[in-house]
Amino acid sequence: MQRKKKESPTVGILGGGQLGRMLALAFAKWDGDLLVLDRRGCPAEGVACELVEGDFSREEDVLRIGRRVDVLTIEIEHVHTGALRQLVAEGVQVHPRPEMLDVIADKGLQKQFYRSAGFPTASFELYESAEAIREAVRAGRLSLPFVQKARKGGYDGRGVFVVREEADLEHLLPLPSVVEDKVEIALELAVIAARNPSGELRTYEPVEMHFREGANLLDYLIAPAAVSDAHLAKAKKLAAELISAMDLCGLLAVEMFLTPSGDLLINEAAPRPHNSGHHTIEAAPCSQFEQHLRAILDLPLGDTRLRSPALMMNLLGPEDYQGPLPWRRYEALLGLPDVHLHLYGKKESRPFRKMGHLSLLAPSRQELMRKMEEAVGRMENVGASRLMWRLRR
């Protein structure tokens, strides 16, 4: 079925979390309508042109929004891809393409793609159950330490378990899993690549990522990453090659390990805006959110250069508190120069829930770290000071 092209596009997003909210804010600069499918009260409500109430994992709800838009995209991988295939057959532009979304949403298939396409990644095996993993250890086919990752459903640090000693085997995730070698890591990097249907491709500067111990959640990132020019170029090349190999339009965020020996290994990828690109709202001429919209609408891609060294820090819910978290508790941050506060409009704070982020700009890495320490000092009353444990211990 051919659809008639309109002067102003109607864009649909499956998911109205913080990524959907920031996509809607970026789209608001242009003409056209943007619809979001999610539950009432989601962060994107009130920012999108229209909230379509529903569940992005239900076929009928995805079809309902998809038949109202020209282009449909996602802010989360766990959507009903059968409905997306049907919409493609009906002439709706769907990005990322459903076939590759099925691969990426299953960490086992994702890792197999890297292996078959010749991309560097940590050694891995697939297991159907926790008992199968324990049996492999008993038989000597699997050695500790290793990392267990649920094949489906993991998000924001959930679905990952590091097995360091035999006692940990009793706490394995009871799910079909990827088990990969626990490689030695010098630094974790991420690169966001963008590609449109016309074949134009751009990458943002690689960032280095620092994670919260035990929660597998990003604490903060720094751009550009403190690695050699050769590693910066290699990381960008890997991300560009991967988005092309996957034949994706929109964004692809590629997380990588840099080993002490200088090798780059692809950890995992996400075909959407990503936590590792939030700093681009202030630090790049074209943010990752505008870039994703440009790419899926087949518009010229925007400038990805880094205007300034930048640091992005997640604002997580205090680990000992659940309930409303008034934004005024962050107001002390607003007096800091070139510190930009983004809150996600979430009605309830929960332990380690992403409530917002800070973007900091400064001429040097040293000044960025000083600013972060000052910002964390001002947030001690909202439970964020543990972000600085590495610097203060």
C-alpha cells in the first residue's frame, strides 16, 4: 500500500519514558504532529502533541498508533515487532526495521550477529537455564569469573549478574541467558552513529562511561573519551560499520570495552537515543534526539562535532526512599555556571530510578571533574553524593 506524502509529517513513538519526552521536545521546534504510545502519567505526556494510551507490547495498540502516522519509531526495544511488520506491509515507515529490532532485543541473537558479521566481541555461549550454566561449570566447560545476561527484558542495569565465585552460582538469573567471559576492561566507551535512508552517516565523538558499582547503572560520562586519536577513530569506524551492517536508519548507540592490551570489543548496541548521548543536547550543534528525528524522516543529518568538553551525570532516585521528589530539591544546582538540569517529570522516585540528568560544560577535563564534585556536594540531601565514591574514597 502506497501512502500519500504530506507537507508536515506525523511521527509516532512507541514509549513515553524520558527518551520519548526528549524526542518530543526536539520535535516541538518543527511543524508536524508527534504521537506517543504509553500509559497516562508517562514522562512524555504533556510534551508530545498527543498521548495515545496503550501498551507498546500489545499488537492491537501498536497497530492503532501506527495506522495514524507516517513514520513510527521506538524509545525502547521491547515492543510488538509482529505489529511493526504488519505496518511495514501497509506502507508505514518503521525505524528501526522490525527484523533487526528482533535481533537487538535478544542479547543472544545480538551477540551471534556480531560473531557472524566479524565484529569483535567477548567470547560467549548461550544457555537455556540457570541449571544448564551450573552443569557447565561442574563439567569444566565454563570457568569463573563470567557475566550472565538475560537474553530478553534487561534494562537500566537489570538482567545482568556477575559471577565471581562459586557461591554466586546459587543466585543465577533463572532465564535463558548469554554467558560471556569477564574481560579485563581499561575503559568503557560508547559511540552514537546516525544513518538516514538516503545513506548519509555520521557519528558523535566517543564518550567514556563510569558505572555505579553493583547496580550496572551509568553514573557519569565524559566527552571526549580520554583515549588515543587512533582509538577514537577506531571506535567511530566500528559504530559506523555496525549501523551499516545492520541496515538501520535512525540512531545506533554502540557500547564498547577497551581492553588493557588496546583492543576494542563491542559489548551491546541500542537502536534509539541512549543515555550515553544526553550531553549532546548542550554539547553538540545537533542533539542525538534531533538527529534521530532527522534520520528517520530522511532529512540531512546534523553537525555532530563537540562544542566543548562535556560531562553528563545521571540523577538517580535515593536508594533509601520511594515517593515524590520535588524538583526544588535540585534548585541549588541552578547557580552553577554551564550546568544544565534536565528532569524527566516522573511522579515517583524509586531507588536508582533515573529521575533526570545534569550536563556540565567546561574547557578542560579537570574543570569538569571539579564541577561535578561541587554539584554532588550540593545534592547530598537528595542521596546523590554516592556518585562520587570513586573520587572521595
